[in-house]
Amino acid sequence: QVRLVESGGGLVQPGGSLRLSCAASGSIFRMYRMGWYRQAPGKQRELVATMTDDGSTNYADSLKGRFTISRDNGKNTVYLQMNSLKPDDTAVYYCNAHLTATTYWGQGTQVTVSS
């Protein structure tokens, strides 16, 4: 059983940066593939980035170079560094944890990019 809590969202100006955090509890964090997804109003939830325990990463093609996923297994925390933010990045960002056939989701944190 894994509980995920996102934080770090908020309002930021275009071109700015934010770092999201996802704190995990309730299971063995280091075993899970961790990820970030986002959902904008009227759109489907989409992949942002994932990272396995051994460091393998996967990014949405459109976000490579601007977003970076990282994890600190000692703190049971996953991060998403977001740079050069655009209004189109406005969405609710969700953390997830995946192991074999089980997937957990956080409640989401709102990111709004606007002047």
C-alpha cells in the first residue's frame, strides 16, 4: 500500500520554473517505478516523465530538455523540475507509483502558468 502526496504547485509566470515534489509512504519506495503525469482542462491525462529505481527515464517527447525527473530514495521523494514554463503547461500534475500490476496515484497539484 502506497500513499502519494504532491506539493510545490502554484502560479508561475511564463519562462519561470517550479519544482514539484511527491512524498511516498506505506510501502517500499525504491522498488517502484515513479512517474509524473498531467491533465489540462478538457484533455486526457498524459505522461510527463517516469524513472525506475536504476535510473532509467522516459519523457514525453515535447517536454525533453525542459522537464527533469529525479528521485531520492532515502527521502522517499520524487521530484519534477520544470523550466521555461509555458501557458500550455498549465495542468493538474499527478504523481504515480507502479510495481508489476499495481499502480497508485496522488491527489494532484495545480500548476498555472500565466502572467
